[in-house]
Amino acid sequence: MNDHVYIVIPAKDEATRVGRVIQKTRHAGFDNIIIVNDGSSDNTSEIAEQFGTIVLNHPINLGPGAATQTGIEYALMQGAEVIVTLDADEQHSPSDIQQLVETLQKQKVEVVIGSRFLKEDNKIPPSRIFYNKIANVVTYILTGINVTDSQSGMKAMSRRFLLKSKLSFNGFEFCIEIIRNIRLTNSKHTEIPIQVMYSAETLSKGQSFISGVRMLGKLFKIF
């Protein structure tokens, strides 16, 4: 049933967590797992290989957007019909993957965004709520599309959509770029609630205020 579903997981210095993410993803019923090791300084790649997953290595750190695109391109070459992205830091729950895929197929949309903010019992730090609200406004200004979680790293996307919407941003800007591509390609999309969990490590790896300002500058300059 899930033979043509591929899971793309960008990873940077996630040796202590990537193994559990792989196990949980397999337990959820998905075996086509692609780990994109984005120039890690630890043994993320070796740990992922021990679990028998496909591991693609960037010799240097290029950024989450570049790592996501690398994984997407490989999955498309393998014949993927649906590609799901999620983070390697255990922020996302692989148990939500099935719902993302089913929504994509049943509602006949091209993109399903997993929204942290549609699930009421998620405990989201105030800083993340603040950053995301700003990003949502910017996303609407730049794309005309209103979403509740423009910075979500957990999405399901169809082969048809991805073949006509290659990512060009290497950094966190790629999340908004995907939404822009939805508009440019006149693709249908929807959002569904997903579970999210934060830890000190997760928060330390996310966007800071400075990186967020830089991201907005890049987006306004190019869009």
C-alpha cells in the first residue's frame, strides 16, 4: 500500500535521535526512508546506515532546503508517487504520516501541510508561536495563500507537484517557497493537525530571531 511513498528526512548532527525516528517511521508502516546527512560533524550517517535506510551525504552543510531537495530528487528517481518530509530531531510524530498520505489521496490535493497549530493539545513555546505568526503574514503577502503553519517541516506532496516545483532556497526559506510554488502551479493544498514535541535540543536547532530576519530579507528580495 505504501510502496510508492517515500519519507525524506534531512539530518544535521542528529546521531542521538535519528535512529529512533527511523524506527518509529518503520513502525508506522513506511520502509522507503531517505536520510539526507547535511554535513554532520557527528556520526549521523553511520547510525542511519546501521538501520538499513538510504543515506545521502552532503560533504558540507548546505541547509535544510538543499537537503530536502536532494532527498526529493532521489525519491522521484526511485519512482515515488508521494513524498513526505519530516524532521530528524523527534519533533514530529511519524504516526501522523499515514493521515497526511490518506488526506492527499482522498481529497485529491497536491500538498498536505501538517500544522502544529491546528492540534489544541500541542505545547508550543511562545517564541515558536511568535515567529510563525510573523512568517504566516509574510507568506500571505508573498503568495496570497493563508496557512496556519507556514514553517512546518512535515508535509506530504505529490509527484506531479514536485516535478514542477523544484526548490531553489537552501535555508529555512524553502518552507515558504513550497507555498509559493503551490500558487505558481495552481496546485490544490490543505492543512491537517499534527502532533509536535519540543525539547531543549529541538529549540536550539530551530530558527533564531537573527536567522529569521535574514530569511525574510532573502524572500522579499527575490519574490
